[in-house]
Amino acid sequence: MMLYIVKKVFLAVAALLLVSCSNSQNATTVQDADVETGGRAEEKQQPTSMGAESAENAVSAFYNALSMGNGSKAVQFIVPEKQETGSYISERMTKYYGGLEQMLKIERIDWVGETQKRVVYTYKEQDKEKCKDMVDVNLTERSNGWFIESIVPRQVCQTEPSPPAQISAQPSDQEPSAVDSKIKCEQYGKQEYQDTYFDDGSIEFEFYFSPTLDTCLLQREEYGPGTAYAIMLYEMFTKNMLIHYYSGGEGMKCAAAKAMGQDVVCAKSLEEFNQGKKYLLQ
């Protein structure tokens, strides 16, 4: 009889242990499933961004979006970890750039290095003077394209000076001399443009008066890594390119100026460039 009772107790304890283990396994399975589901849900919440095909495209796309007051579009070209943080909150960018009296306008994008571009742009806030900013844009390439990593201000809200008087021909008793006009061109040019020097190159400017065109001319020289070199001559006030020479061939800037309908000479040699310049300065 005693043996029978012990056997019954043993079987009851074993049954309880089996039920406990089964519940524990089920709980673990449910818990694991919750973790996986939570992980999948979290992955879906991660922002997905596609960068630009090149560093140049990332910069131009970002500032073109700002010029339209579209912060949501602009922020896509910021590195994902900085999107919607600090200065890169899309709603704030939309509110500021979309509320300008004169929308942001890109003046030029200069080559500084493979992962750095210099951007000059103008804009005007309500009831304030028109501003010109200069920034260095640092870029990085990720597996899904090029993104802007940081933007470093170099010049903040430089107000635009008025063009010098008496540059163009005006009816008067005494016309300004070529020397006076050249001095005024240099004064205006130095207010607007400053030479810039980098570790692997520089951008340098010179200013002239053209009696042939009766206006100021801007010469821009770009020295890049190694033997890379370009020189351009512009009408200072219209920014129309007149002559261009690039050591590597026609160059994108000359091709772009032609595409915009500008009557530009794409010189094939530095000698040809200087001959054209000499003619304009006669």
C-alpha cells in the first residue's frame, strides 16, 4: 500500500514538472517572437535616404531645393544621422527659405577638393538689405550616394555695394578717362571678390576696364592639384563669360556658358586666350 501511494505522488510531481516546462517554453517562444516583431517594426521606422550621384549634384540639389523653399527635399541630401537635427530640420528650413522676400539664388559653386565645394549665393529677408553668403560644403560618399556632412560659413550676409558710377557711357560734358574707369572697376571688384588659397590650389581675381565693351571685366584664375589650371574672363556686372581656357580641354564651364546662349570663346591654348583678352582691353 505504501509503495502504491509513493508511486502516485511521484507521477503527480512529474506531471507538474512537465506542465511547468511546457509553459516556460511557450513563454520563451512568445517572448522571442515579440522581440523579432519589435525588431522588424523598429527597422521599418528607420529613415531611408538616397544620396546624389556625385558631390556636385548633392550640393546643387540641396541649394536648388532651398531656393524653392523646400526643406523636405533639401534635407534628403544631408547625411542621414543629421537629418531633422540642429540646422537641418526640414520644417524650419521651409519656413525660413520659403519666407524670403527674394529667394536664395546660387551665384557659383567652386571646386575646392574632391569632398569640398565652395558655394556663393544671394538672398533677401523681408525689409532687409540683400545678402551674399559664402560657405564651404563638406561631403561624404556612402553606399547609397553622396551626402552633405557639414556646412562651414566663410562669409555671412555681405551686403551688395552699388555698381560704381560712370562706368557705362553717359551723355556728359566730359567722359571719364580709361584710367579712372579702370580704378573704379578695381575698387568694385575688390569689394566683391577675394583671392582664396587652399592646400592644393587657389582662386585668384584681376579686374579691368574694357574700352571696346565700355564695361568692367573680371578675370578668374583657378589653380588645382598638379597641373590643373583654368582662366576665364567675364563681364563683371552681367556675369556673362567672354573667354575661357582650361588646360584639360574645353571644360564644363565653357560648355555650360554656350548652352546658356552666351557668346563665349573656348580658347584651345593660353596664347589664344591672351590674344582675345588683349583685343578686349584695347
